[in-house]
Amino acid sequence: MRPPLHPEWIYGDVVPPSKLALRMPSYTLLTDDATAIVRALAARDGATFPFAPPRPAPLSPDERILAVTTLNTECMGCHYIGELPRERAKTEEHLGPDLGRVSERLRPAWVSGFLPEHAHAGATPAVVDLLFWLRERTVLPPPGDEAKVPILGLGD
């Protein structure tokens, strides 16, 4: 969250520390207080706490090929896996987040609901499961070679 007015517009180069704009508010919370807030948010959403790690279904070879083909054709145009592709980041206005970190950051139910709503026509259950198998070290085969080349770095 950002204040509607940036103090540097008023103070110029010498902004008093008490007036510096923050992108997100900082809260000094005790661990028990932070846990209470997370529990309350989880209860509000009907979610379990502590959060259960995602357990993606194992994919058959055909499901894996279809899911990787979908990633290559529909997802990798905006997203990446692993290290930030610096040259792409310099030229692309909207570079999507690292798909290799989906399992650390998201819940399967949220991904299942999000993908079809955002014009990802190939967002089948296998694609959702594949996203949770990916890791930052995963190497996808080149587009068109999904059936010929192994997918390296899936899962742990």
C-alpha cells in the first residue's frame, strides 16, 4: 500500500525519515500476535491452519506432456522458471512471477480458480498439478519437444 502523495514531491531530495513513503506498512508484532492474525484470516476463509503443504497428484506420461505443452504455449510467454531472465525483464513490461516457486507461495484451490478466469484455456487439473511439481531448478524441454525430452527437476 502506498500513500496517495509521495513526500519526495514536496521535500525534494531531503525527505525527513518520518515522511518516507513505504510500499507496505511495517508492523512490529510479537510471534503470538502475528500467529493470531494468521489464524483469524484462515478461519475467515475456512482454511486450515497451519497450512497444509500442497500434494499434487502424480501425472501420467500423457498428462505430463499435455501439461508441459500448455506451460510452453500459454504460460512461459509471460512467466519463467528459476533465475530471473534479466534480458527479458529489461524489455517486457509485464513479466510474470517464477513458476518454480508456485508450491511455496500458492494454494492449489486458488490456482485452480485463478487460471480459467484469466483466459488460460489449457488450465486442466494436470496443469495445476504440474505447477505444484515445478521447482526453481526445473528445466522444461523446448516447445515442440515435450514428448521427446525428459523434464528435469520436477518435485523433490
